Amino acid sequence: MSEDQFMGNLYQRFPVTIEKGVGAHVWDIDGKEYIDCMGGYGVALVGHQNQRVNNAIKKQLDKIITVHSSLYNKTREEFLKMLIGLAPKGLTQVHLNNSGAEAIEAAIKFARKFTGKKGMIAMKGSYHGKSFGALSLTFSPKYRKPFEPLVEKVSFASFGDIESLRSVIDDDTAFVILEPIQGESGIIVAPEGFLQEVRKLCNEKGILLIFDEIQAGLGRTGRLWACDHWNTAPDILCLAKGIAGGVPMGVTLVRPEILASMSKGEHSSTFGGNPLSCAAGIASLKALTEDGLIENSEKMGKIFREGLEKLKEKHTMIREIRGKGLMIGIEMKFEIKDILMGLIKEGILMLYSGRNILRILPPLVISEDDITKVLHVLDSILTEEEQKRNVHR
């Protein structure tokens, strides 16, 4: 029986039914193996069936699954200590929730309460989620239009353009939010110096700076935090996706004075900080920091990028290769649906960003052998596509 008859038409779906996964590989119900460059939209960060994560979940299951944050729990305490030990400078307080959108929603409330101001600035090309507050900060009209009016007082500045940002700031601006590398809009990397300029401007104007590292954080770009590439720390950092090895979890990291502005009961989360997610979170952070996954992300990312640049020289269909670490976008001159389907036939799962950009977000455990195979298959599919279109070099 197909899921489609129950789940409506909300997802762009691929004709693959996944049964199990190990590392950077998954298998469908017929036993066909795939190299997973989709990674659950970045959630399978530390690899499928990561043994640290599996063992931590099993161990926690035998203790307790849920402890509301009105009570204390040692697993949660251990996770918090570990996370704060790794967080960017000054971010020593945490709100635990369950997803990226929830991490953003918390950040909006904290920033507005702390500053006493209402104005919000996001970037053109931004994606921060689809719940109402998060959607209000997401740029794409196709997501926004059907649900307007959204939250008021949101302006958009051009990503990478400090003068554009300066022009939309006013006395009521509470915060600026941005992704150091924009994910959904096609892996757009912040230009050199931009994050530092935004930080300086926010300091001058008494505005909070929020970084959304839901997709780009936690080693994805070859550094623990994407903002580390530019030596810039935010006032609030939003995390989710791979932080708990595949178990739902979101995190809003903040400077202590910001969280201190909130009163009891003004924000909470029933499931936030449950011991199961926290146990998986500890295991994921250990995998990232102790098993060489961040280094592997940087190394394999370079190998992937170099291979893709060679393909770009060979195939005129490729317009540009972008990204850092294992967060890579391949912008094509044509729609990519046939390419994605061709890859599936050859045992490779890949994502898209819009109609013409292939997006690669594999588990950080991916090997050089897997990358070589992906490059080889992509090469042959592009050759076929070019023959079909009679594109001559």
C-alpha cells in the first residue's frame, strides 16, 4: 500500500522505499544498494547506524525515554555541558527543542523580548523553515504567498551586500538572521568579509545577530561551525538536523543575558531535551569530535569539489560548483529531474535546490571510493543528457 494515499501531496517524492542504512549507504526493500548523497536532508550527519548513536539510544531506552524540563536529568545535563564546551564563544545558555523550525521560532521570541524591538531582517534567498515565524523569515514567495499575512515587520537584504543590509535597518530592528552558507537556495557561500561586516554593523546599532546553522553547522562544512570559516560568532545560533544522529532535536544557543530576559513559562517545549535525544546528541557530538568526522568532511569535500570541477571542464551543462566541506551545490544550465532519476537508477541518491541545482549532503563518513563512483556515474549521465540535447562542446 502506498503512503501517498495518506500523506497528501506535501513532498516531492522519489520512487524508492528505503529499508535500512549503514554509514553512507542505504538499501531499498528489494535489497538494491545506494550511495546516500541525500543524507536525510543533512540529518544522517554521523552516518546511518552510527554505533555510538545506536548504543547510546539502546542504553537510554532501558533507563527512561522522557523527562520534562520541569524535572532534572543527568543525560540532559551531560549533553548540555558537552554542547556548551563546543559552542562558539559567548553562547553559554541553551533552549532545547525538536527541529530547525522550532529552533528559529525560539530565537525570534528571545531576540524580540531581549531587545524590546520588533523589526526583523533576513536575507534574500534565505530558508529558515515553514512554521509561521520561520516562514516569515524565509524569502521564497512560493512558500510565503499562500499563507500571508505572515508575521509583520520583516525586511529582506541582499545576501553578501552590506549596504543593502544597512539600508533596511531602522531604530526598531531587533535582529538580523542569516545562514553563513545558504542551503535551500543553492549552496550560496557568504562572500569573504561579509559575516565580519554584519557582526560589526550589528554591534554598532545594538542589533542581535542570529546564525542559522541548521544545515551548515556541526562539521558539515569541514569546520565544527560554518561561522568558524570567517572567525565570527553570533549572539544566537540555531541548530538541528544531524545534532542527535537522526533523532529529532533542535537547539537554540544564546548569550546568557538574552535568555535571562525571558520569564518562566514564556517559552517551553514538551519534548525538548528528552533524554533519548540527549543521549543520541552526546553520541553524535563525540562521533564528530573524536572520530575524525569533521576532518573527513573537509578532506572528502575537497576531493568531491576537485572531481566536480573536472566534470565542469568536460560538460558544458554545468554552470558552477559551490560549497564548503560536504555541503556542495552543482548549478546546471537545465532542469535536473532527469539527472536525479538517472542517478537513482545507478544507485545514487542526491538532492535538489530548485529546478536546476543538484545538492550534495552525504553523511560525513563518506569514503573516497564512494565519491569516485558518484563522479563516474554523474559523468556518464551528463554525457547521455548532452547527447539527448545535442549539446556540442
